[in-house]
Amino acid sequence: MTQTIQERGCWTVRMAWLAVVLWFGGVGLVIGRDPVSFTVASFNLQNWGPSDRVTDGQYRSSAMKPEQEQAACAAILARVDADILFVQEILQDPQDRYIKQFAYTLQSVGLKYPFVESLRGEDPRIQIAVFSRLPFQQVRKLDQANFEISRRVSEGGKRHYVKEERKVSRGFLHVQVEPAPGYTCHLIGLHLKSRRNAPEFNTKEGIAGQELIRLGEAKLLRREVEAILTADPDANLALVGDFNDTPGSETLELLEGKKGLPNSLFNLWLKDWAGDQWTHFFRPEVNYSKIDQILVSPGLFREYDESGSWIYREEKSGESTAWWKASDHRAIRARFIATDKPSTFPR
């Protein structure tokens, strides 16, 4: 077929545009490709293992967590579907039977976590653990540091205070993961001192002993945070777990640090789909509170994806995955994009 100069010119222009479109299209495919994301969650399981408890209206000593509660925990976590899951209140056992049983229960709902670490602190009964789909680049079990506290004692009919050293009850479980090549994240799991009264540590000024213990634990944890962020102010870091204290408390303010500084932490202020922010229900006092938190460094906060972050709440009242059928806590989850974004802090 004979082509005119005009036809050949049109063909050349069309091919040139096709090349441009294909080139930009290829770049667009790269640019438009979904970035790697990862999710971190925390769930207090309310005594997974044998514990004194009320079941079917009766008090039972050293009774296993009922099967329906175990099933509800697993069903909820299947919906949470976290890449890294921190849990609190798994009962201790020399052979880690309850860690293994929990992992098996997760597998029954399709959740497979090949990487598991646990930590037994000074508390002889319960422990914290982390289950992960991502391999751990590094694991540090922070359970040996002490803090000083004053105990009230009575001698000869008189009361006075003596100073003593105390370890963190459940320790801090620090793992590093690499969700994407070159992107590292520090995650520290925790379960601070319970809100149960500790009157032997009450101060003359009326500060409750349990609050002082949490503060002492928080000071040790804050020291770890500052060490990481001093070495690398842009480090991706999160504190994850049951703080047993609420936003605005002295414990949370200590851990968050001074606002506006590069080593401060941000509370993600998670909420459920109805807008509620509580994570724990204390039935004896009919009290709802926000004590499960995720605090993040400025570096990680820049990669926070609010659309994939929430406090668990079932969609329909009374369904099998209702939070109250599993625990007195609700699971929390946060999603992050594994791409470092530049800092806005002046250097």
C-alpha cells in the first residue's frame, strides 16, 4: 500500500504519542502502585488460661477461660486481622501451654503467626506476648531494670516509709520489624501495673500506690523511648498495649513527653465506628475507660493511616463477635504505610 507524506506524518505522530502514553503509563503503574502497609493491634484477653473466675453464675477456682469466650476472642481477632498482634493476660506455664493453645485457636480462624515472642516479668501469673506475620529483626526483653519506690511499714506501733527497688511487673517486649525493604519499625508491647489498690505504697500526700508503681514503670519505659529517638530522631516507634491509665493522666503525659519536641509521642486517639473511644469496661463500678493505647513517634505518625485504624466494635448487637463475649477489653488496631516521609522538625 502506498502512503502519502501526510499519512506517514500522522502515523509518526500517533506512534510518538503512543510511546509517550506507554512511558508515562509505565511510570504511572509504578507511582500508582499501592504502597506496602502493615497493621499493629493489641488485645487484653482477660486471663487466657486457668484463673479464678465466675462462669455460668458460679465462682470457680483455677477454671479455664470458657470455650465460648475463647471462640469470641479468635473471631474478633480474625476481623482485626493484624500483621503484628500484642496480647496481654496469657497465663504463664513452664511449657508455654497457653501461648501454644492461643496460637492454635488463632489458626482455627485462619490467622497464622509464624513468629512469636513472650515475656515473663516479675508477675508470677500472667505475661505479655507478640504474634507476628513479619520476622523479628531484633528482640529485646526489658524486664531487669529497677525503679525506686517507698513502702509504708509499721514497727513498734509506728508507721514509717522505707525505700526499695522494684522491677516492672510484666516487663516491656521490644521487637523490630521490617515491613518493607529499608523501612524499620520499633514496637514495644507493655502491660503496666493494674488499677488494683496497692495501699502499702500510698503516700502521705494521698497519692495511690498503684499510680506510683505505674509512674515508676513509665519512667523506665520513657528512658527506652528517649534512647531510641536520641540515636535516631526519625525512628519509627510505637508503644502498644494496656497502659491501665487514661489520656491526661500523669503516666500518659510522662510517656508522651513534652509536646512539640522531636522525642515526643502522639496518642493515636483511636475510636470505634460509632465514635466511642473507651477500651475497657469495669463491671463492678459500671465504668468505661480508655486504657488501651498506641503511642507513636513523630516519624511513625507521619505514616499513620487513620482509615485502617480503629477500636473494635461489632456491627450488630448480640452477635457472636460482641466484644463483651470475649473480654472486658476491646481490641485496638492501627495501620501504617511503610514508606518513610521527611521530617518537618528543624535540625
